[in-house]
Amino acid sequence: MLKAESTSAPSGGAGLQSNASACACSRADRHGAEIRAALLTDLDALVALERHFPGDRLSRTSLRRLLHRASAEVWVYEAAGCVAGDAVLLYRRNSAQARLYSLVVHPRYQGRGIARALLKHAERAAALRGRGCLSLEVRATNAPALRLYQKAGFNLVRQIAGYYEDHAPALRLEKPIAGAM
Ligand SMILES: CC(C)(COP(=O)(O)OP(=O)(O)OC[C@H]1O[C@@H](n2cnc3c(N)ncnc32)[C@H](O)[C@@H]1OP(=O)(O)O)[C@@H](O)C(=O)NCCC(=O)NCCS
């Protein structure tokens, strides 16, 4: 993903109210945790999560646009009223692929399977839109993310030179998702 949406409605629901805060809680409560479509009221939390990327961060303006775009889905993992992570999916017209554009989990919540759950959710969401493949870009040096994708069954397709702002290369990974529903 340039750096990287609940099986229910995608983020077309932007504008509805959510009281979730940007990770103000000290721990994720598995009970009451859910993956849901991001709302406009999640914007602050989404912007805050972007800080955990080393670069190529999505701006507030870009995130706001994504929340309204029919060809994008933004999903958040909410635990006990906190937005602990998010995943952004992009859909190009006439493409059999969906692209995982963003995936991030707040450091306080990492190591609890939240990224794995968001990824699984993204696969299902893309399959529901009739896509047969999920693609993404990841830094070759991002060991946690590479391990996550490798374990989830993604395959290396190619390296893309100078992909990131700092000219670091990206690895393009893909996974067939037929049957992910
Ligand atoms: C990569 C990231 C999304 C993982 O989030 P997470 O919620 O901690 O990951 P999970 O707990 O779901 O872990 C799932 C798997 O990922 C791998 N993984 C996650 N963190 C890891 C780490 N620090 N070291 C090695 N492997 C790791 C493991 O294989 C893990 O499975 P396991 O625990 O059974 O071994 C998180 O570290 C993050 O937000 N990083 C900053 C943003 C980023 O780099 N996003 C990816 C951009 S492509």
C-alpha cells in the first residue's frame, strides 16, 4: 500500500455519528470490539493513526475524500470506544482487483491480531464487490507487515523502484480472494 473497510455497509455512511475516540483507552476490550465502516466523525482518529507510518501519510483532506468516495472503503477496528486501527480499500472500475491502500494499528493495540482481523475483513469486503484478487504495496524493510501478509497468503509479484516519498522501493503483493466471503 502506498504505505495500505465491517462486512456491512461501506463508508458511504460518512456523516453519521460515532463517539469513538482516537485511542484514548489504555487497552482493547475484545468484548464489544467490532470492525465497522468509518464515519466522518472518525476523521481525527484516522489522521492520528496515519502518524504511525514512517512517511507517505494520508492527509486529512485525502482521508475525508476517501470517506466519500464510492470507489473506496474505509474500515475501522473499534474496541471499547477507541479506534485502534483502520484499513482502506480502493476499487478501480473494470478491474478484477481491489487494492489495500492503507492498514495500520495503533502501537498500543499491536500484537493482538487486529491487523489480521482487518485484513480478513478487507478480503471479504473485496470479494463481496466481486473482486478476485487483493493487491498491496509494502516497504521491503517493513518486517512486521511482510510477516503479516506472508502468513495471510500473499505472494510477491514484483519490486517497484522509487515507489515511496523517500524513493525507497515497494514490494507489490497479491492474494487471490475468490471464496473469501
Ligand atoms: C503491521 C501492523 C499493521 C501489524 O498490526 P498488528 O495488529 O500488530 O498485527 P497482528 O497482531 O494482527 O499480527 C498478525 C501477524 O502479523 C505478524 N506481525 C505483527 N507484528 C509483528 C512484529 N512486530 N514482528 C513480526 N511479525 C509481526 C505476525 O505474523 C502476526 O501473527 P502471529 O502473531 O501469529 O505471529 C502494525 O505493526 C502497524 O500498524 N505498523 C505501522 C503501519 C504499517 O506498517 N502498516 C502496513 C503498511 S503495508
